[in-house]
Amino acid sequence: MSNQAKERINTYEVAKKRLQKATEELALPASVYERLKDCDRVVEAALPVEMDGGTLRVFKGYRAQHNNVFGPYKGGVRFHPEVDLDEAKALSIWMTIKCAVARVPYGGGKGAVACDPLQMSAGEIERLSRQYIRAMAPVLGPHKDIPAPDVNTNAQVMAWMTDEYCNIQGYDALGVITGKPLEMGGSAGRETATGQGVMFSVREAAKIKGLDLKNATLAVQGYGNVGSATARFLAREGCKLIAVADIFGGVYDQDGLDAEALYRYCREKGTVKDFPGSKDSITTEELFALDCDIIVPAAMENQITPQVAQNIKAKIIGEGANGPTTPEADEILQEKDIFVVPDILANSGGVVTSYFEWVQNNYSYYWTAEEVAKRLELKMVEAFNHVYDYQRNFGKSITMREAAFMYALQRLADAMKIRGWIR
Ligand code: NAD
């Protein structure tokens, strides 16, 4: 489903449309949209890598820097066979908006490499990661542009990238990248922060919906960094995890899957498929149509299409992934009165804790896991309430997504005006 949907939907066009709509709704000057519809800068680079067999392959790498009115560009690097420049640009717009919603002092950026890391050895991935930094180093820096993990990249990849950047500069510059391992300046809690943040935002939505998280049923699509952490954190809040699906397959048990046992199984096998603690297998389509209280899409963009949305029965959708819902599907979810915590709010725990990591790197003074979790909770609840209050006080009916966009856009417009970027 995802690939077909991606062919039809250009995420960059979707992002621009959302920006335009919010600009018009707020009656902001046209210059706001003109300034934000394009990226400040995009870099496209050829990344030659020697493969294990001795052959040379040249990969395409991208970095999109969208807007830096609030601070350095910030955003993950994605390794995926289907990425292109438009996707990186769309995701960099998302980051600008997300950082403005979360009130962290960053702009928006995003990186991508078109490759299939599932078919590559660790050595090949390391050489590719280092090559990416060699190509992008002139536009990166702790006060310029700060990458982080995203789909198919992790703390190890960030370690190689940071090491390469420090080698090039000839001095320690740990703040150039976040999501690093603890051993080289990572923050306690960063690896699970996005999922923990999704949990906090779903918890706030549940309060509004009058849904008790104890025994609320939960289904999660995508079981990587975000999906696995979200599933475990929500299970610790008492949710009953009934279904999980990843790219290889899905598992289902109406009586509840053991979230910790599933996590251990997936770490060992690299997939949730055939988890012995589950009663049945399940497809992604079936997962979205389940009779359950909460759904967390935590895989890729454009997974919730109108057809999928028609079948959703959940009360709350917590968007762990970026851009998982198409605009047409959004309208259906709104008609069905499903509470959607939009990506730019729900998954902002990752960038918030990246910000904490960067602060710790800059100070060379490190916080405990408890301190990080406490600060993350404060930031997530504060952001949720800003958006929810904005939605309620707007004067006409708008979705949480529209509220988040408008709240962010107003902040961006004010900051750009005061800096003299727009009149
Ligand atoms: P990941 O690579 O760790 O995991 C992705 C998961 O999705 C894997 O389990 C994969 O098998 C699954 N998947 C991919 N395509 C699928 C499909 N068609 N059907 C079912 N499952 C599928 O990636 P991640 O870091 O967890 O990122 C997931 C999403 O969250 C992305 O949209 C990413 O941009 C977003 N996000 C990530 C972070 C972060 O800190 N890592 C922060 C904010 C947002």
C-alpha cells in the first residue's frame, strides 16, 4: 500500500498546501508563504562508496535546510531506497513547524540517502555515513545545521557521522549531531524519547477524550525506534497492546501482547513477524481497521489514505511517523470525530530531547535519565496544551493539526518580521 500511495502523493506538495492554507486562515502577508514554500538551501551530492566486493557504487545524498529563524537547521537523516529531494524538502518543512510548536531554538532541516541499508553490511553503511558527512560538512555545524537519526539510521550511524565531522574540523564538535550513543556525548533517554513523547501526547489526548489508559487497546504500525518505544511506554501506562506490524509482517492478540517480550524478540530477530507470544498474524490494512482505542502509525508517510481512514474505529490516533495521514484522509478522521494528535506535536519528543543533548554537549555537563524524562514531560505537556488551547480559542472549528500549523506559523511570521526577513 505504502509504495503505491507514495507514487500518487508528493509530500512536498502536501506540505506546501498545508502551509498555504494556514497562512490564508491567519490572514498573514503573502510574503510569509513566499518565504516558507521553498527551502533556504538544498544540497544534492554524489556519494561514492566502495562495497565489500570491491565494486564502487555511487549513492545520492540530500540535505534540505528549510528555515533557521529560530536557530540552526535541525532534522534527521533517513536512509531509504525511495527517498528523493522532494521528500527531504517536505520533511524539512515539517521540522521547521515542529520546532516552532515545541518551542525549541531550532529551524528545520532534513537529510536523506537513497540506499537500502537492509541489503548493506555494517562496513558499507559506515563508509556511506562518513561519505555523507564529507559531502555535507561545509553546511553542517553545531550552530549551523544539526542532523539526527531517522528511518534506518541509529545511534551507531550518528557516532560514525560525528566522528567524521570532528576529524574534518580537527576539533571536538559533539554538538553537530544528536542521537549519539551515550559513550560519545549522547543524552540519557534520547533513544526512546520520540516514543516516550508520543506516549505523553496520547496520554493528554486520552484525558480529553475521557479514555482511561488502563486497559485501553492499542495498535502500532511500524516497530522501529519510534513504534517500539511508543508501544512499551504506553503498555507501561496500562494500555493493552493488541497488534503490531512492521515491513515484514504483523502480530495480533486481542488479549494483549507482552510488550517487553515482543521488544526482546524483535531485537533478536529484526522483525515482529512470527512472535511466538501472538495468537494471529495481521496485515497493516487489518491493523488499521481493528476495533481498538488508540492507533499509532510509526512507519512512513501517507499510510492513512481515505480508504484506510474509512475503516478506522479508534478514538485516538497518535502520529509517531511524519506525515502518515493524507489531507483527504484527515477530513474523514475529522468527520468521524477521531482525536488526531498530529505528527508535528506527537513525535516532537525526539527533537526536544535532541535539544537537551545539544545543551548538554555545549555545557559538557550531563543530566540523569530521570532529569531528561521530567524535562521531556514538561515540554510535551506544555506543547500539547499550547496547541489544544489554540484550537479551542480559535473561534471556529479547526483540527489539532491545523491548530499546530497555525500556532507555529504565527510564531515564525512574528520572528521573521522582527528580524526584517519579511515586511
Ligand atoms: P525505523 O527505521 O527505526 O523504523 C521504521 C519501522 O517502520 C520499521 O519497523 C519498519 O519495518 C516499519 N515499516 C516501514 N514501512 C512499513 C510499512 N509499509 N508497513 C509497516 N511497517 C513499515 O524508523 P523510526 O526512526 O522509528 O521512524 C519512523 C517514523 O517516525 C518516520 O516517519 C520518522 O520520520 C518518524 N520520526 C522518527 C524520529 C526518531 O527520533 N527516530 C523522530 C520523529 C519522527
